[in-house]
Amino acid sequence: MADQDAQTSLDAGPPMIPSLRWDEPPEGPVLVLLDQTRLPGEEVELVCTDVPALVQAIQTLAVRGAPLLGVGGGYGVALAAVRGYDVDEAAALLEGARPTAVNLGYGVRRVAQVYRAAVRNGADAEAGAAAALAAARDLHREDAGASAEMALRGLELLDELLPGGGHRILTHCNTGALVSAGEGTAFAVALAAHRAGRLRRLWVDETRPLLQGARLTAYEAARNGMAYTLLTDNAAGSLFAAGEVDAVLIGADRIAADGSVANKVGSYPLAVLAKYHHVPFVVVAPTTTIDLSTPDGASIEVEQRAGGEVMEFGGVPVAPLGTQAYNPAFDVTPPELVTAVVTEAGAVSPVTADALTALCARSRQVTIS
Ligand code: MRU
């Protein structure tokens, strides 16, 4: 295999600007996002002064990834409250922006619940808004903490599964600091392995059609000085066949009660490959991604995106005009193909409904109605 270490050092640089931050300039409070549609070429911030702007940023994937959607959704409710917009209307708009990542609804409902309780208890608009902002900040802080815990627990599990060290890990989509207040989920585990001197190579799927792997994961791997190699999604099979993959690490957008995992389209084929080649397939996600109210994989709503994303590449049309495209944003991996689910509250393996229920019961996540 060709070595790409030289490439990593070319791109390495200081830590990127935060994926999301609350700011209070004189013109009024805003939510500032690192515009992920412009990476890796430009690090440009996108300032959201209202909820429709944030909804658009969510739908265009300027801000994306399950944990960050939860934090962003929470701040969106706070933004509405602080700026005096209708909070119920804002919450409905935000929750409906994308359907699959359960964290978005969790973040929105949690902050809206705090706001409504404050108002019910006699808070005026200003105090209600302050309570909403405090709740969004809590969510933000908790996400960073969960990320650090997942990295520790995930590395422990990897070392158990692969006692020899020198891990060669394949990952899909983007699951690093760009999707989290911390260092992310699956990527944070790979990063912990790198820091511990136990990552031999990070295989990065490009992740068609929007290239979250090529544009975002490769960018994060380079900045962290990791040994990484980019591959087209189609090349994963031959990589497994060549014995070059020791484990697959992915994140999740929603984990149903039976352990079915919705994640970026292309995750399920990797799970099938991993099973065939006897390679561990590990899902890393905060407990906020586990949705016990969705019974199984068939009940998960998978976002369908515009066909134009498939029919062009880098803005250049690659299919005849009028071609129909199938463009689901996610797919669903059944629990029997998942070796383990790693969360901040612990790991479950095998992945069963009972184990997930017990895990959620002992997690410290705030429950919402
Ligand atoms: O469509 P995206 O880019 O929001 O999809 C993101 C993913 O599928 C991630 O793998 C998932 O949200 C987990 S992020 C920790």
C-alpha cells in the first residue's frame, strides 16, 4: 500500500476554529458556525441571527453530524428566546430540519422544555431566555465531556479486541471535532489511539455523495498529524480482502431500541464486509443518540436528499439531464452486524435491546418529555 504520511504533514496546522459558538456582539446575540460546506478550502464562519438561517445551515450541511446538530438545535431555541421570537414555532422548525439524527430533536426539546418550565414558573421573557441559554450551554458542555469519555472507553475496547496494537482503522463519514463540542465520537477514538502510539493507519472513506470523509475527516486527520489514507467508498472491499483493516469505527445518527444503527449511507455495506472478513465493527455514539422510543431499524426515518447531489460532482454534471437518482443520506445496520456500541456511559457487546435499555438507565443524560 502506498504511504501517505508526507501528505499529512503538508496539511497540518493549528487547531481549527470551533465548529459552533454563541456570541453576543453589540447588534445582538448570534450563533456562529464553522461553515462545513466550505472546508477544507476555507475556514469561514457563518453567522446565524435567526432560526430560519440556522435551519438552512442544517439542511445545507453547513452544520452537521448528530451530536453537533443536538447542540446547535438547543442553541437555536435559545436564540429564538433571546431575540423574542416564538419559541414553540422555532422549536418545530428546528426539529423538522432533518429527520434522522435523533440528537437534533433531543437538543431542541430539552432547551424548549427548560424555557417553558421557566415561563410556567413566572419567569419574564428575559429570565426565560436566560434559562434557555443556560440549558443550551449545559448541553454543549456535556457533549464535550461525553466525547472525552467515549475516546477513553473506545480505545480500551480497541485494545481488548486487537491486543497486538498497531491498529488499522477504517472509518466512514466525519465524526471528529467538526461534529462535537469535543473531539467527536468514532474519530475521537482513532485520535486517542494515535496519541497513544497505537494507530498504524486511519483508512478514510471519501463518503459519496457529499464527501464528508474526503473534505472533513481527511482535514481533521491531517491537522492532527495522523497517518491516514483516503479511499473511494468502492475500494473498501478490496482493502478488507487484502487484510488491511483491523477494525471499523463509525458514529451513528440514531440507534433504535433493538440496536439497529442509522448512520451515513455506506455504513451498512461496511458492516457486511466486516462480518464476512471477521473484523470488529464498532459504533461510537453518545447515549443521546440511543432512541428507545424507536423500536427497530424499519421504524427509523431515513432522510432522502435531492438527486442533484448524485448527478453532479464538484458542481460539474456527471449524468444526463432528467436522470432519476436514489439518494438516501443514511442506511441502517442491523444489530447482529455490530460488534459493540461504545457510549460515554459504557460499551455494550453484544448489542441487544436489554443491554441498551440498561445502559440508558445508568447514563446521566437528562430525560425529556
Ligand atoms: O449527513 P451528515 O453529514 O450529517 O451525516 C453525519 C453522519 O452520518 C455521522 O456519521 C453521524 O452523525 C455521527 S457523527 C458523530
